[in-house]
Amino acid sequence: MSLLWTILILVVVNLATITAMLLVRRRAPEGSYFKDGDRASGVFGVLAGGFAIFAGFIIFLAFTTYDQSRSGGEAEALTVVQQFETAQLLPPAVRDRMAGEVVCYGRSVVHQEWPQMEDGKGGDTINPWSVALFQSLNLVNPKSATEQAAYSKWLDQTSDREEGRRDRLHGAEGIIPTSIWLVLVLIAGVVFAYMLFFADSGEGAVSQAMLMGSATTVIVLTLAAINALDNPYREGLGQIKPVAMERSLRLLDSARAILNVSGPVPCDARGARVSS
């Protein structure tokens, strides 16, 4: 959720809740609807505390997944660079081919997979360049000790890359189920309804608006933070972007020039296969 939408929702919800409080205040008895304010405040503390604990636990779980997705993308980007380096030690017959396919893999992650993740999709798809790399690996016939070591290392790095990709995709579709969101909204509604019973015709309108507005703001911002962590690739503050993979692609472009890798890259700038 973008910052603009967050501010807009915050303003609209505050207007609605404050208006409701001021309307109830017109007919509320002096001193609020509660005869024992201390006891009512104690009950409100239980409600607000329960919401805070529940929301805090969800934020912790959501942030764990958020951090796992970010770390997975960085690990995947690092492995792509490492596999390009390993490809230079493979037999000459497949060296340039696999190096080019690694570059295409990175491009497809940035330009094809990332937009899908921003839309909450992509978790059940296979990167086509992973298949291409596997097919190319089947053509490798390592003979020297260096080639055999590079072949073995490539297999390990492929596992690392796939693990990083799995972690990256984990947060694409969100992790908080609808039932949890329903509970959060219901608890927020209970807190709001309970606040209306604190309407006091003896209090000023400004103080009553502040009473309701401050509680509403805290609840809305908490839900907005949970939503942002639950959708780490959606547009908005805290959005995870393919910065690590873009950096890896720049490094690969420099490495190709330095190492004088002349083999063609079998894809366009967006990672789509081009006819040879």
C-alpha cells in the first residue's frame, strides 16, 4: 500500500470514527455512559492490550517472513554471480553457453518474476532459465580435475540458488490468512464500539475527538504495518525491490568485458529468449 493510500485511509477512518463519537456525545450523559470510570478504563485496557499483543505477535511473524524474502533474494543474486564465475572453469564446449544462461536467469528474475510478485503471483512457476541451465549441465563432460571440481561446485550453487529463490517467493502471496485478518478487524471494531461509551457531553468536542482519533490512528497504522509486511513486494513504503539482482547483473556485465567472454547471451534485456 502506497503512502498516499495509507494517509487517505487514515484520514477517512478518523473522520468516520470521530464523527460517530461526536454524534453519540450529543445525547451522552455527563461523565460518559459508565458510572464507574476506573472499572471501565480497566476493561478498555484489557481490550487494547489484547489487540496490541495479538497484533504484535502477527507483526513479528510477518517481519520474519519479510526478512526471509529479502535475504533469499540477496542470496539468490550472489549465487548467480558465483555461478557465472564457476562457468568459466567448465569445459570450453559449454562455458560460454552456461555463462550466458546465468545472465538470462538474472534478467528474467528482475523483469519477469518481480512484476509477478508485485501482483501477488509467481509462487508456483518455474524460471525457464533454470530448465535451460539444467539441460546445458547434462552436456557437460568434465575431464580435468579443475572441470570436475567446477562441476561439483555448480551443483552445490544450483541448490543454493533454488533455496534463495524459494525464500524470495515465500512472501509473494502473503502469509497472513484471511481468518487472522478477520479477527484483527473484529477486535478493532470492538475497541471502536467500546470507545463510543466514553462519549461525555460534559467534555469538550476537541478532547472527545482527540480521544477517539488517537486510538483510531494507532489501530489503523498497526493494521497498515501488518499489511505492508504481509505484502513485501507490493508498491509502497518498505517494498522489496530487485536491487541485489540488478547489482549482480551490472557485475556480470563488467565481468564479461574483463574476462573477454565473447559468447552470445541467448536472451533480450528482459530475459526473454531470442532466436539464435
